[in-house]
Amino acid sequence: MPAPLKFLVTGGAGFIGSAVTRKLITETGHSVCVVDKLTYAGNMASLAPVSDNPRFRFERADIGDGETMRAIFAAFDPDIVMNLAAESHVDRSIDGPTAFIDTNIVGSFVLLQEALRHWRRLEGDRRERFRFHHISTDEVFGSLGAEGFFREDTAYQPNSPYSASKAASDHLVRAWHHTYGLPTLVTNCSNNYGPYHFPEKLIPLMIINGLEGKPLPVYGNGANVRDWLYVDDHAEALLLVAQKGASGETYAIGGHNEMTNLDVVKAICSLLDELRPDPAGPHERLISYVTDRPGHDARYAIDAGKIGRDFGWTPRQSFASGLRRTVEWYLANPGWWGDIRSGVYRGERLGAG
């Protein structure tokens, strides 16, 4: 059996980062140090299932704080860094792009510098197996037409402050590999959904608004298409890449589940009608059409063939099965999202321009 590894997971209290951390602790013998600034979307309750495990540790820190990150690298001595720390909501990037520049670009730069410093001190097998794995998004590629797919060699064409900041960080990672030899990996994923998802994003917002009998706001005509990836499937793919990926490689990770936003909302309504019927009538009555997001990309879709060929990965959940799991989780865990809903985020419109 391979020796246990030490994973440094930045942004590990966020949606995808916490899924990666829970999987590492519950399904492997590896150790995890989560680093998270605990901004509005970081939630220690998402780590509660593993927080008492002796292989888990937590450090509240900003990846842009080089001195603190250097101390964490020295104390934990990681084998693999998985960088999931990011401001991630397009609408928030429209309202306030500064935080996206600070965390996604400057923070990634600082983290790369400290990872490079750490890697240069390693020797032998540990130096060979070290990886800096940067988790990114398909939004860096821009908008697709009615046909075609994003692939690892698709040209970058970001259209929002969020996607531009992620594109910049991807380029920094590539540069640190080619210039300094840092063994890096980049993954670009499609839209994630699942348990523990902060309720400003489409699927959890629609579930919770539906439960509360509030309007279900659909941008424009709801025809924008996204490829949906269940978060636990994504976490599985990320761990495969982090441990088996070749230095310098990029992998596109998609769910093979293209849906229009309107069809997603209608599917949520149908599940709520089945699992938590509203005496006032079908949940579709709550759908309302609102002014579209500025610069709203028309379609995203990923060709995940490379990761399938290299590692045999394919998503376990269809959109129907994953969405049912997600709705059931929100129904069963009102305490998790109720705390958020009562204070940090109440479902207000963001990013209207």
C-alpha cells in the first residue's frame, strides 16, 4: 500500500474544497490541512463530519499572506497542494471585482511562490511526487455556440471579471511550471452542484426559495446552457488528477449533463412537488423572469475524454440522480442553510450591473 500523503487544501471550507476534504478523510488514509480565510462562502459546518479526525487540521489564513503561508508549509510539510481558494460567483464579480483580483490572481501568485520555495527544499521521491494542483473553471474559455465542446487546448476568452481572474491564475500556474519547473496540474471543471453549496448559486437558491414559497428568478429567457457536475464526482476526479496526473498537464472535467437554466429550475420544481408539496400549488408557479446578467455566456460544455482515457474516470451521477440527492440533502439539512439564510445571504439579486 502506498504511503499516506499530506494534502494542503486551500479553500477547504468552501463547496468543492470541503467535498475534497471529506472524501480524503473518510475514504483514504491521507492527512489534510485545510487553509481557508473563512469569507462569507467558507463554512466550518461543511467540515463538521471530519473535523474531529486526527488526520485533519485547520488553519484560518489568507493565501495572499506569504509569511503565514510559509509558516504553514514549514509546519505541515505537504506532498500535494490543491488550490481551491477563490472568489467564485460571477454576479459578485460584477458588483465588486476587487476581491476577485486580490484572491484569484494575487493570492494564487503568493501561493505559487511559497509552493515553489517548499518544493525546492524537497529531495528524492518526495520532490518527484510533489504536485501543485490548481482547480479552475470552464468559464475561462468564454461562451460556446450551439455546438462543440471545451477541451484542454481551447483558447481562453473570459467574459466576466470572475472568469478573467481565474484565467489569469491559470496562466500564472502554467508560467511557474515552464519557467521554474514547479510540478503543476490544472483542472477546468463545469458547473458543480450538490450538498453544502452556498445558496447564492442557481440550484441551491432555487431549492431554498421554492421551500420558502419565494420567487424563482430566471435570467433572461432561461435558455443559457450549462454542463452540470455533481460535486462528489468532481472531488473523485480531482483526487485522481492530484495523485496520478503528469506534471504540467491540464485536464477538463465535465458532467456530461447539458441543461438549460430553465429546465434545471423546472426539474427542481418537479422534485419539490414530489418531496415537499406546497398546498398553494405547483412550484413552477413561482418562476419569474428577470433582466439577464450582463455579458451572460450562452453555453458551456466540456469534452472530458482526456481524464476518461488517462484515468478511467466518468461521472457516477446523472443529472437526475444527482439533483434528487441534492434536493433531498437540502430538505434534510435546514440547519446548515438556515444559518446562512438568516444572516450572511438572504437570496437578494446580485450582479445586476
